[in-house]
Amino acid sequence: MLSRVANRIYWMGRYLERAENMARLVNVNAHLLLDLPQRVAVGWRPLVEILGSEDLFETLHDEYDERSVVRFLIGEQKYPSSIISALAGARENARTVRDIIPREAWEQINELYLNARKQLQSAYGQRKRYDYLNSIILGNQQITGLLAGTMNHDVAYDFLRIGRNLERSDMTTRIIDVRSADLLPVEGDLSPFENIQWMSVLKSLTAYQMYRREVRLQVRRADVIAFLFRDQRFPRAVYHCLCTVADCLQQLPHNEDALRQVGHLQRMISDLKPEAIDQQQLHRLIDDYQHGVAELNGLIATSYFWTGARAEASH
Amino acid sequence: MTIRWKDYKASGFHDELIRGGGRPRDAARFLTRWLSQLKDDEILERKAAAELAIQVMGITFTVYSEEGGSIDRAWPFDIIPRVIAKQEWDGIEAGLRQRVQALNLFIDDLYHDQKVIRDGVFPRELLADSVNFRKQCIGMNPPLGVWAHICGSDLIRDKDGQVYVLEDNLRVPSGVSYMLENRKVMKRVLPELFEDAYIQPVDDYPSQLFDMLASLSPRVVEHPEVVVLTPGIYNSAYFEHAYLAQQMGCELVEGADLVVDKDDCVYMRTVDGLSRVDVVYRRIDDLFLDPEVFRKDSIVGVPGLFRAWQKGNVALANAPGCGVADDKVVYAYIPDIIKYYLGEDALLPNVPTFRCNDPIQRKHVLANLDKLVVKPANESGGYGMLIGPQASKRACQEFARLIRNDPRNYVAQPLIALSTAPTLVDTHAEPRHLDLRPFILSGRDMYVTTGGLTRVALRKGSTVVNSSQGGGSKDTWIVDLEGH
């Protein structure tokens, strides 16, 4: 298969997943803010920080107020990870591989982008924001299902799943990071709210029900961390995503470097001790993990996409 | 109400299906009789079926806009086919073979000894002025000595019924995918008429194309790697590029997918690594093909591709430089060119063409500007043309000045009254003007499509057949009444 086509499909998968998870990320913060008392409310700045996008944000806005951050994360065209930019990226990549993906998939992706853009204003007000974000999440779920059910499960499909799962694991760690220590002030007694907060993280990942089925205990920090990082059955858990990436890589030629890096990341996750790790250590681990994903992305690009000569197709 | 041929009048023009008084031509009789049996709602039903088929099959041409993304417009199509008797078509086909054979000999000669110039048949100064002559190609010997592997020639018919060649497209002629898809649509819409095997099939074009391309391979291997090189999704003919690649089972590549390595061979970048390419069916103009040799700002080309071709490590179809034979001034010499190389008279006539570089012919042109069509040599798509009978006095004076200043750059032709064919308007048929573009393949053997792409001007009285300007198309039936 042509490298260009593989590259575009990989990024189509990543961008779609990024849009969905960005919607989840905004959702979790909104819920968190509703659950926390005013005196400990952290506002919206942490969201921009865990995405590592403060520099760009500050060139566009003076304050980290709700309105600015929400605009930035959802509708900012200059920010390549905003929902609108991610959907535009998915659409441009999908357009160039229209002969590889089923026609309906292209139509759905096109429509998701056009609708997201048309309804953008409704995302900025609080009242309709949840509906807007939910429609992004469901729209991507629909595309995922359509591709699973109608596209040949061939090499192209492997690249799609690699892109989707790498992006998903990265974003799952960012969503967990919203709840991470150095972002939340430890002043006063937060413990009454502890459970509520972890519950909102679970819910934003559509993980609450599955967590209850697996864990059957009340919502506890260590259990949630164990579940979201290490679970092998929940499809948004980091470890599960890595296993999927490894499975797909197994189907591809000269996969040694990329597989080695996946193994490295898998060990990083399975060595994690949920009971012992404090919030700062967790935050550092998440950082390390995200760097590891970036490295894996680079290895995949060198092995399959010839991106030395054509970096323009990626970010 | 139904289609009543007695009411159908194409006065002043040759009609492809109907003679005077509503009587059908022999080859079209089975069609017109069948059509006149359809009731209004049946006609509309068939028309809707065609539109649906076009939508479902995804036959589109692309117009891109940043706002709405790419708009794939449905291909405008008329369900009444254009019919040509096989006996007549055989003559046209022979004429096309003769013509393209001579054109290839002419191109090869221009890049070698230029005998045609030394023998005084073709003026040297015209070659010096040609924007499509590539001096980089001098001395090249493409495989099988063929330069123009795929040619699309536009045919028109005048009111006396005579078929003329209007122009030859030797660079990147397009439209063949629509010819193939039109037939598929018709088989869905009017299946009854295909039951009698009068209508000659068209669908072996992709395999003929593939075999021809594969025969150019510089490597003797069982499965040469043939690729279709497209400028990309924003090109208006992208549908066709993707379609032909798919039909031939080839990779559709963009310039950045190909790389010329230190061994001067062409490779494509795949997830398995570099993979050797033998034949490139390029749908990119010469000037954008290789930034090392032609336009340096080309981002759709492949650096080193020309070098690989010069070394004989890859075949390019069509060969670079073959466009030298399709400018309007060369056109005027084609009957002489056929005579010179083949010792035969042209079987298919040119539209009579006056060359303004000849003093006597120029005098005639200047005296009759209001009756002639004047064309510059090196423009295409109807740019910079004067249509005398429809032009103002001032425009004629302006052209007289242009011709006097640069006579070699102009030719003039009488205005041809394009033939018509019945075309569905609501539930009845009206005459609309059309042309025909057959495609001619040249490799070890030659192949001519059975018929070609009929383009029709859907607007009443219009002779503009381009799809971007209100043109559509029809299926083209070569009908064998003698039974086989």
C-alpha cells in the first residue's frame, strides 16, 4: 500500500479520535466545576495546560476565563487540536482516500464537520454545550462503527486503528490529568468531593458503567486509576489501546522499532502502582507517557510514511 | 403524449438520428420506434432511473470550493443515445488509425532528423515557434517508437453529413471514463434494447489500455508495475484518474509518492519500502512533470523523472514532447503529413483550414473575417478565438490587426454547423448540437474505442459542449445492422 495513503488514513483516525476526546475533555471539566464548591474551583486554565497549549492560547486571549478557553478548545481554527480543526483535518485526510474508505464514511465525516461548524455558536453557551459535545462524540462513534462494519479489515484498516488508539490513549491520560494533583489546590479538605470527582472522570470517558461491572466497589481513586490505565477489557483504557496498536503492528512489515516502543509503553503502564502513586508522580508519569506516544508516532512515520520528505501531511 | 418524430425538426443541420419528415436513419430505426412507444410517465421513469444510477455509481465531475468543500456535480446525461452505423464507423476508425500513425511518425521525425522540414513539407519557423516542442526530447527513442500512446480526437459533422476532425488531443486527453460509465447507465436504463446484439460493446477499453501500457515496460517481467500519475484531488479530471487506476488494477499515485533513486530508476513509496515502477500513465502536463527539467515550481511532479525516462528505465505515456503535434497550426498540415509519411490521402478530412502564414491564404482570411472562425495556434479551450459570423465589426478589425502582426500564430476555418441529435426535454425530444471524441491507443498495435464520448450542448442552439458550461453527454452506439 502507498505510504501516502497509509499516512492519510492514520491521521484521519487520529483526528477523528482527537475531536471526540476533546469533547470529552471539555465535558469532564464542566462537570467537575459543577461538583466542586466555589472556594476550590480551579477554573479552565488547567485544561489548556494539560494540552500543553498555553503559548498559543496566550497570544489569542488575555484571560483563562470560561468563554475564552471553551472557544479555544472547540472552535479555534488556529489551534490544530480544537474540535473544529481536528474535524477539518479528518475531513481533508478522508477526502484524499475516498477510494479506500466506504463512500458513506466519507459522507458522515464530511457531514460531522459541516454540522460542527454550523452549530458552533451553540457550543459557546452553557445551556446547549453538552448537546453539542455529545453530538461530536456520537458522530465519531457512528463513523467508527460504520468503518468497522463496512471497510475491509486490511492494512489500511490497521493504520486507521493504530492512529485511533494512539490518539485515544494519549487523550485518556490527559482526561485523567484534569484531576491531577498539581492542578488542584490541596487547601482545605477535598476528600468529601474525591469520589464525585473521579466519578466525573469515569463518566466523561463513558467508563462509569464498565467500571462498576469490573470493580464492583465504590468509586475509589486507586481503583479508577488501575481501571483507566491498566484494564485490558475497557476499550478506552490506556493498556487496552496499546494492545490494539501492537496487534495492528503485527500485521505490518519491518515493525521491530515500533513494537519495541509499544512494549516500553506497556511496561510503563503495568509497572504503575495505583495505591502508592501520589498525584504529582501520576502527573509526571502521564507526561512521560505522552512523550513516549510522540516517539512512537515518529517511529511509525519513519517506518511507513517516508515523512522525512513529506512532513506536510501530518499535523 | 409521447415522442412524435413527425414534430421533430432539426432544420438546417444534419441530424444524427432523424432525416427530414421524422423518418429515422436506418441504424436508429429500432431505437426511435421503441422510444415512440413510451408513454410520458415511462419516459420520466427511465430518466429518473438514469439520474439515480449516476448518483449511485458516483459518476461526478469535481468543482472545488473552500467553503463547501469539493462539490461533486452529477454528470449531466441524456438518455437518448447517439447512433452511428457500423459501416460508417469502420471508415472513421480507419481514418483515425491512419491519422495517429502519421502523427507518431511526424513527432518521432521532429525529434530526430526532421526530414519533413528538410523536404519542405513543414516550415521550420513553425517548429521554432511551437510552445509544445521540447528540445530536451531531441534524439530520444521511446519504446516501440511511439510518442502519443493515447490520443483523443474531436470529430464533428457538418450539415452535408461530412465528418471532420476538429482537433487532436495528444497531451492528457480526458473523457474516456464517462464513455464507459455512460454505457453502464444505459444498460440499466434501457436493458431491452441491448437484448438484440446490434449495439457494439465498449467495455474492453481499460484492459486494452493496460495491455498497451504494460507493453511499454522497459523491464521484461511478467507483471510490470503500471501506475496512473495524477496531479491530485483538486484536478477536475480526478474522477477519471481514480476510475482508470481502479479499472486497470493499478496504483493511483501523486508526484510525492514517486522517487527517482541514485540508479535513475523510478520507485513508489509504500509501507513495505520502495517498489520499482515500470510504466507511468501520467495525467500531468509536460511542464509540471519534472521540476529538474521543466517548471521548477511544480509541486505535482517528480524530480528526476525525465532523467529516468531518458535512460530508458521507465516508460512515460504519453511521451514528453508529443504535444508538439497538437497545436492548431500543425493541424493545418496534417493532410500533408499523412501524405508525406504514409503516401496516402487522408481518409478523414480536416476542417478546411487557412494558414495565415501563407500570403495568399492570409489575404483570403482577411477579406472574409466575418464568415470565418479564427484560432490562435497555441491556445486551447476556445481562448482567444474569433467567431466571425457572431463577432462585432470592431472585434474583426482587432483580429485583422493581430493576424497582420503575427500571421504565423493564426489559422482560420469556416464555421461548421454542428450536427444535432434528439435530446430529451421534459417528455419530448428536441435537436441539440454534439460532437464525438474517440480515443486511439498506440503501442505494438493500435486500438480505437467503439464510438467514443458524445458530448452534447444541452442549451437550445448552443454549440458549447463542455460540461462546465452547460454541456452533457450521451451514450454512443455503434450499431451493426448486418447482424454481427
